[in-house]
Amino acid sequence: MKKIFLLFTFVFLAPFVLSQTEQDLSMLLGGMVKSDKWIIRKDSFEEEFIGNVRYENEIYKIFADRALSKRKDKIYELSGNVFLSRTEKDTSLTLNANRVFYNQRKDTGFAQSSKKAQVKIVYTTPENIYTLLANKVEFSNKANFFKAIGKVQLSDKENTLKAEEITFDRVSGIFEALSVRPIVLGKNKDGSYALEADKIVIDTRTERFKATGKTQGWLTLQKNLMTQENLKKLKE
């Protein structure tokens, strides 16, 4: 199931790239931002952009209905039809959400969905497209910790993980999918698979995969791989 780790690599990449976007957002707001209305509150060091908020350059795109910059507290917020994108060379990251919040001092933030649509993060490389859907995505401490909550779906071209909650600790390298029977399914050149359990834990450093609690699933090998040697490996 080594191909599964390509999917979980996205959990490592997405929050890190997202947090970098958020840090840069603190410098972007107050720059060449376009909006229908611009309010400056000098006493509280606040800038508010209302209506068709838009910022674009060669790397970034930021769209929202509203943007708030609290420079003194180093707090930044986007709300209403939020779209963020970052494109560099042959990779890109996009985020759609109803609200994006970032506290630069604490280096914590989140993206939250609306009632109509989930948070959607898409990371595109020449080899694959990774997509994360969730009701809320939280990250902290330069993306050392990352959590996606509520009807979470993590997928690439051939693999899908569904869970109520996933967490990733970048320091320990531990990925966890839990709550409401997480399930992972997909296929690769060797065959197809599905696995369901109460909890799925991945150590991304050692590439050890552990499923616990009422574990069930299946693995199908292609006919040309149905050898006695491969069947013996599966049993081991």
C-alpha cells in the first residue's frame, strides 16, 4: 500500500503552503488591493476592504467579499466567497472557503466553510492533483500541526480517504484519521484496495500504516501478480 503515502504527502504539503500564503497575506493587504469600499481606522490601525476585494500578481490571487487587516494585533481576515491561489513554476495551490482567519503573532489560522459549500484545497503538480474537502481546516506553528474537521475527504487521482477528522503533526510525522469509521480506497499498478477501521494512523517517517478497531477491507491483485510469492507476502 505504498502508493497511499503519495496521498498522505498532500497533508504534509497543503498546510505548509497555505501558511506561507497567509503570512504573505499580511504584507499584501494594504497594498494594491482593489475593492468597492476602503475604510481606514487610524486609531486602531485597521483597514477594511468591502465589496469585490481583489488582489493579483504573478504568484498570488486573492478574492473575497470582505478583507480586514488589524495591523497592530497582526490579525487578518477574509470572508465571503474567499479564493486564494499561489502558483509557482509547475505547481499551484488553490483554496475556496467562506472565511479565512490568520493570527500572525500566534502563527495560527483556519479556513471555514459556509452552509452551502465545504472548504476546498487543491494542490496540483505535473504528476498528480490532490484535493482536500472539509468543513474546517486549522493550522498552527508554521504548519507543524494541521487538522481538518467535518466530512473530510482527501483524494488524488487514484486514492480516496474519508473521515470525520484528520490530523497531522509535522514534528512527529504522525497522521491520524478517526471518528465515524474512516475509510481509504483506491488503486495502483498492482491492483485495488479498500480499508475501513475505527482509526487509521500513518507514521510518514517510517511509512508504517496501522488500522485499529473493527478493521475490514480487501485487496485485489492483478492476475499477473497472483503468484505464490506475492500471496505469501500478503499473508506475512
